[in-house]
Amino acid sequence: MNKICFATNNKGKIAEVKSLLQNKFEIVSLQDIGCVDELPETGSTIEENSLQKAKYVFDNYKVACFADDSGLEIDALLGLPGVDSAHYAGSRDNDKNIALVLENLKPFSNKSANFKTVITYYSSNCVCAFEGLVYGKIIDKPIGNQGFGYDPIFVPNGYNVTFGEMMQTEKNIISHRAIATKKLIAFLEKNNF
Ligand code: IMP
């Protein structure tokens, strides 16, 4: 079975991808390939960061790999917080990030937003990107304590609960990450990687 490195240190993401892959591929972590480096994330878009991380791992460790990058894009804020989602309010503080989003969005009646994930696969013969988008709207105050990040203020279209109120298993079926991951898996299967 071919080994593919998922260039993340997030154990939850690795478990999620492994469950979607159902043992069709051997997924190894950064730790498994001996990488303890901080991956570069200096791009100005989600796409760039995803590519930058995958390229770094391939260039330095010579293993086929994929990396993801995600964020929340709010239409009225012209796509912000976007690539800066993790530290929109200046640090990696979810409550402060949410408070700043709600403050900045107050003057606008258009509350539509989407979560985006871009996964970049990088190997000796191919570089390919896969996008996952979930559309919805931002509500006025946080509800729910499941999940992470902006989950408590995002209601996906077709639902009347936030990601923060959903069971993780339910969110993981419809999430931006799941959509991008399923595209990656279809690609790997089609090309017999
Ligand atoms: P990452 O690239 O997956 O680490 O995501 C970057 C940031 O985007 C996170 O720190 C969160 O602030 C936000 N984010 C990404 N995905 C989600 C999600 O599924 N729910 C809530 N926030 C998210």
C-alpha cells in the first residue's frame, strides 16, 4: 500500500481523513516521517498556504503528501477573515476572533459566508488542489459548544442550527474539509496512487 503523508500535526484531522479513506491508503503523519519542523504558512491566500505546506514537506522529506488550509470567508467583509481566520483578532483566541467578526459585521445586513478548505496533493509527478466549500450565514451571537473556531456563529444552508450545535459526526459529513477530502480520495483512487 502506498504511503501518503498528511502534512498536519492535528490528530483530529488525521483521524477524520483516515475514517474517510477506509484503509485504502496508508496515511502517515508528520511525526511518522520525522518532521518536527513548523510548516511555512506565509501565503496571502488559503490556496497558497495549502500549496506552501505540501511543497515544503515534499521538498524536504521526498514523500508524496497532502496539506490542507481552511478559513471562514464572509461576503460583506470581502472574504475576511479568510486566510487570517486562526488569528483574526491578533492571536489564536477563538472568543476574540468571534467577537471581532460579530463587531465588524454589525453594520451589514448581508450575513452570508462560507467555509473553505483547500487540500494540495504533492508528489514527484503531480501537484493538484481540491477545494471544499460550505455556504451559510453568520448569526448575531454564538450558539453551541461543539467543534472549534467559528462553529458557534455559522449556520450552514439548509439547517437551522450552528456547526457548534451539531454532533461532530454530522458536521464531518457535510463540512468543507469532508468535501475537499472526498475529492482528494476520488483523485487518488482514479489514478491508482
Ligand atoms: P486550518 O487551516 O484548518 O487550521 O483552519 C484555520 C482556521 O480557520 C481555524 O483556526 C479556524 O479559526 C477556522 N476554521 C477552519 N475550519 C473551521 C471549522 O470547521 N469550523 C470553525 N472554524 C474553522
